[in-house]
Amino acid sequence: MFKIIMPVYNAEEYLEKAVDSIINQTLSFKDNVVIHLIDDSSSDGSLELCNKYKEQYPDNFIVTHFEENQGVSAVRNYGIKMCKHEKNVIVGFVDSDDYLDNKSLETVWNFFENHKDIQLVTSEIYHFGARNDEHKSNWRFEEREVVNIKEDFNYPQYYIGGVFLKDKALRSLKFDVNMDFWEDAMAINKVILKLGKYGLARGAIYYYRKMENESSLVDKAWRKKERYTTFLEDGYKRLMKCSLLRKFKVVPYIQYVVAYHLRLFLLEGNREVVMEMVPEEEMQTFKDRLSNVLKKVSDEVICSMNTALPVIEMELSLKYKKKVRAKKTITDNDMVFQYGEKQLARLSERNVRVIGIMDKPGYEGMLRGRFSTPLYAMKKDDYIFVQNGDEKIKTDRYKCKKQLYILDELMRNYKNAGFVVRIPEEWKEIQFGIHTNDADILLNKVEVNSEDKQENEDE
């Protein structure tokens, strides 16, 4: 038996799509599913819709209404409380503006049947609405069916939507009503820490709605001052403390969950709001707080993160409170970046960006490009070359204003990264390369298109 907990708050516009996706599962709805709709003091027609479903399927719906708004964590906790002592029940979480693929429940059921030792299973996530793509964490489903956190410490789980639990896992799940963000990650990872493993049900798909105004919603969360102060203690460090109490150490999995999420403060796309919320006079205190978190994270865990090299370097720098950069070594016509014994990246794996064909006086018909990889900022004596067969042409330097900052620190200055070059008309394809430290390192190939348009001169 499945019991689906669905918090509802002013969801009249989306509720039917969410509920109907569960009713129309390949697994018989009437025989196998109960949906608990918990209306959290909605002011639209959500409650009426909930009651309509209850009238149509009296044995398959439970409707609860709160007169005063409780918040999503309290609502979820209420739903858990109502069913956590029931036997042979699988509890899943679906938000009222999202929906399930029609094979999801059958896929989850079969997964539990085939893995009797697993008590928590998560679904693949796909976005719809303002954006149609898959969640970055879906790579896990191609690599594992079961994540053993002792061995697979870099397989983090952060969200509750599309998660299904039973038995001890369900009884252990509780959301912190005092957390405004990261409550999903805190609750789910305390359970995973207790279990030691969780399942990845490939083919069970949870569709997460991306709102048109999501940027403003995300912005609102990032503009809460506590995100930069008390959250670091009440979120990251509290989860680490849970690991200490249960495992007598901060296990690598929890280290990774924290370090990989903490990197969000360091990403270029979030820098503007971070710098706004942490003024210059508070920056050192903020860095010290991040350092206090990261000192519990091993170098191995930081270096294993699937993120840009400058972010790894910054986390290591924060941890040790000094400038840390990857070591660069020229070997086998390549530049290898490593920290300690860990190889982090190779320069040959990066691409030159073609900006376009220029029409500026003096540069008419020349191809303009830039090699501004996060891995490496070109030095004064470096240069980009293009080649076709045995012919090679050295490019000319062109202005580039691009810089890469993390927090208040300049990580890369790309003033030498811009170039222009005149490509012979008969060349239909070119191979880019970089000359650095007396080595020629081949990069990407591109087809030559004389109709490429010139982009912004200020890039």
C-alpha cells in the first residue's frame, strides 16, 4: 500500500495535475494508493478541490484542513505521524505543483520487492514549466541501484520530492519546523545516515515544476541574513554533529553533502547576491564561519567534488585560511592539475570559445575567440594557435575584460585570454591549441563558418 503525503497551499492552479498523475498510475490506484491531502489554510479553491477528490474516491483520499498556516515542515510531520505506525505501507512525498510519471509507483514497488534491505528510495528528477531538462543529480541512476554511503560518499541526496520510505526509515523521518531552507536535506540525510544506504529507482520519475518567477523565489531565500550566519551552524554543523553522535565521526558522506552544498556560496552565478548580503566589513567573519565548517571536511572529499577547479581551490583556501592552488604540471603534451596525489583536471579537456567573425575596422573578417577556462588564466607569454593539417597559425592577442571572482577574491584574470586570427578561406575546420611553458597542447576542433556574427565588444 502506498500513502502519498501532499501538502497543499494555494495550489488550485496545479493541484489537479499533481493528483491525477497519481490516480492514473499503471499500478491500480483504487487497490494500492491513498493520498493524504493536507490543506495548510489555503485562501483559494484548493480545499474545495481536495474535498471533491474525497467525494469521488472516499476510500483513497484523506483530507485534512488547518485553519491557521503551519508551514510545509509541520504539515509533512503531521502526515508522517498519521501513518508511520501502519504496517506494510510505503510513504511518498509529492508537492502539489509537481507530478509523477505514470509508471513511478509501479517502479518503486518493484524496486522495494527486489531490494528487501532498502527502506528509502528516491526518484529521478526532471524539470518542467519554465525549464525542461533533467536534474544534475540524475547521473547517479546510471551508476548505482543502491548507494552504500560508506563506499559511495559522493552520491548526495538533498530533496524529499519523489522520495519513498517504509519501516524504520519512515519512523525516523522528521522535518525541523524552525528551518526556512535546507529542511529537506537535513531531514533526509539524518535518515540516510542511520540506514547507511538508499535506493535509486531508475525509471521512477518525479517532475519538478520550474516557475517563471523562480529566480525571484530563489533570490528571496538567498536574501535572508540567517543564511550567512546561523544557518552555517544550525544547518551544516548540526548535520555534522548528528554524524558524530551516531558514527563517532563526521563520515565522508556527510562531509560531501555539506561541502557540495556549501559551494553554492562560491559559484559565480550567486556572487552578486552573496556580496550584497555580506558587506565588506562582515566578509572576514563570514569566511571564518565557512572555515569552521570546512575544517571538518577532508581534502579528499573537497577534491572529489564535481565542480569547477576554482571552487575546490577556494574551499581548500577557506579550510586552511591561506591561499591554496592546484599544482600545474606539463606532461605528455598536456597540463595536469592536481592537489596532493589527486588529479583534478587536464587542460586538453577544455574548449576555446569562438565569439564570432569581426566587422570592426582593421579586423574585418577575422575570427575572434577567448580561452577563459576556469582551470587556467593564460600568461603573458602564452598564445592560442590554430592549425589545419600541417599548417599552423599563431593568433594575435585581443582585449579581454573577463575576470573570475569568488567572494571578494580574484581567482582568474583573463586579460591574456582574448585573441583574433585570420582563417584561410579554404579551411573548413580548425584545431585550436595553446602554447604554454614550451608545450603545444591541443584543444577543441570547430567548423569554420564565415557567417558567424560578432558578439559584444566588451566581453
